[in-house]
Amino acid sequence: MKRDAKENENGSLRRWQLTFLVVGVVALAACTVGFAVEPLQFFRSYLLAFIFWICLVVGALGILMMGFVTGGRWQLILRRPLFAATKTLPLLFGFFLPVLLGLRWIYSWTDPAVVAIDETLQKKQGYLNEPFFIARAVAYFVIWTAVTYFLARWSKKKGTADDPAKFDWRLEHLSGWGMFVVGITFSLALVDWVMSLEPDWYSTIYAVSFISGSMLSAYAFSIGFTALFVLRDPVADLITREQMRGLGNLLLAFVMLWAYCSYSQFLLIWSGNLREEITWYIPRIQTEWGWIAIALILFHFFLPFFLLLSRDLKQKRKALFAVALVVFVMRFVDVFWLVKPAFSPQSLWISWLDLAATIGLGGVWLACFLWIYEREPLPVFEILQDERKGND
């Protein structure tokens, strides 16, 4: 029965993998047409798509390390999809190359004419210059990939080691330091890739708010994927109702963390009423972009918050998947609201390339994710089954 379940799961995953790949390739083909017709809009839309997917992957790495540090059993259920997501980092580096090609289309600080009339940009040229920008980006990906590599290697060895505790110690300490290093480098990456779209503005809590949203993206994705593909008969009996409820509680916690960080940034900047800081929020709440802000408050916070307060809902696979899907979609809306007003501050502008680029990168990424997931050796179900036998 277990073998049949595994074969059915793999067959379903392969069908989805092919579907995602075809959709992604078609969408990227449409993007090439968009590049030929509207190169400026293409690079701006492509950056939006890249930021959304890289946040998911690095967020997955953060959740994975948090699980190794805390030793929580909740991570056993999600460890396989989380590892599969983090192992796509080389693909994300490939996705980043078009951003490098479009630097002068995307970032105003690359234009000498703009820098010549902006005193603030002149003072930031030691940091905001193309060679240093590229070098930092390469360093970020090298660090993230190295951390992922050793986590995966030691986690795999732990399953066959005579002394698993030795690898538990390694995983815990690497994750502890890794959370610090990845947190710093990802903060710098967000400053480079997103905050520098409006280089005259800054916020000390900006990266923290973005990181909390990234971890929420990864958690919503992994929970939704688990509920859709994993928590189904005949393997659903390996997952207890308490574990399901724990996943829902953690999703609620991440929703609250994102809301707290986002509101804290708004409260500090708006109450300070400083011209150099408040200008970032004015187009996002006092123009048509304000409707997006209202949608985020209603559907990114209030709706999942009240739904996830229900004990019964968190124990139902389909209901938990639906809530995770809503959160995941709203994560894209949030990234859209953070990135796009930098290019169109006066009016809400949605280009077909925004969706085409996001679907294109997402389709290829999901196909790669499923390919890695299918080969991921971590014996999640075996571990959970042994735990249940021990409890019995």
C-alpha cells in the first residue's frame, strides 16, 4: 500500500511538473515579445517577478534553519518541500542574470545624468555603483547556496549515521549562525534590489518587514503544497490532528508577525512626519495605490487572521490549503505594492508583463521544485510513522 501511494504521488507530481513547465515556457516566450516591444516595462516587470520568487526561496531557507534551531516536530512535515525549495537557488541565480542586463533600465542611480543633479546619490556612489552591486549579488547567492548545501548534506548523513546526535549538533549550530548571516545578507540584498529603486529614501525596519513577509510566503507555500499533495489518503493517517493544528497556528503567527512589522514601519515613519521618509508612503496610500493597501489590510491580515482562529478549520486539509493559498496570493500583491509604485507613483499601473513574467518564472521554478522534491531523500513519513508507533 505504501509503495502504491508513493507511485501515485510521483505520477501526480510528474503531471504537475510538465504542466508548470509548459505554462512557464509559454509565458516566458510571451515575455520575449514584450521585451522587443516594451523593453523598459519588461525589465521592471521582470524585477517584480524575480523579487517575489527569490523571497519565497530565501524565506524557505530561513524557516528551515529556524526548525533546526528549535528542534520542533512541526518541521518534519515541511522539511522535504522546504529543502526542495532552497535547492533551487542556482536556478534563481540564473533568473537574476536578466536583472543585471537591465540595471540601467531599472535603477535611476545607474544614470550619470540623474546622479549629477542629486546630491544624495552622489554621496551614495561608493555603495550604489554597478560593479559593487554585481559583486554583492554574487556573494549573496554564494553564501545562501553554501548554507543550503551543508544543511542538506548533514541532514542526509544524519539518517544513516551511527551517532545522529553529532549531526544534530552541526545542524543546530550551522542554522544558528546561518540565520544571522543569511538575515544580514538578505537584508542587504533587499536594500540593493528593492529599496534602491527609490534611492533617496530609507527605513531601518524595511528589511525586517520584507523578511517577515518572505518567511510568510515560504510557509504559506509549503503548507499549501503539503495540504494539496501530502495530506491525502492513504498517507494522511501518518499526520495527527495536533500536527495539522500546529501548522495552522504557525501560519497564524507568521501572518501576525508580518502585520506587526508592516504596521510598525508605517507608524514610525508616518508619526515622525519627516519629508525624506514619508514620501515613500504618500503615493502608496494617497493615490490609486491606496486601494491595494486596503486590500492588503483586509485579505492579507484580517481574513486569514480570523479564519485561523478556528480550531476546526486548522485541522481540515482543504480549508487549511484554501487559507494558505489566499495568503500566498496576497504575498504577491504585497510585493507588487512595494515594488511597482517606484515606477508609477502617481497612478496604479498593471501591465500584462507583470503577470506574464511572474507566471513564466513561477512555472519554470515550480517544475524545478517538483523535480527536486521527487528526488529529495529525507524520510519524512518514516520519521512520523516511527513517532506514532512509539506513542502507541
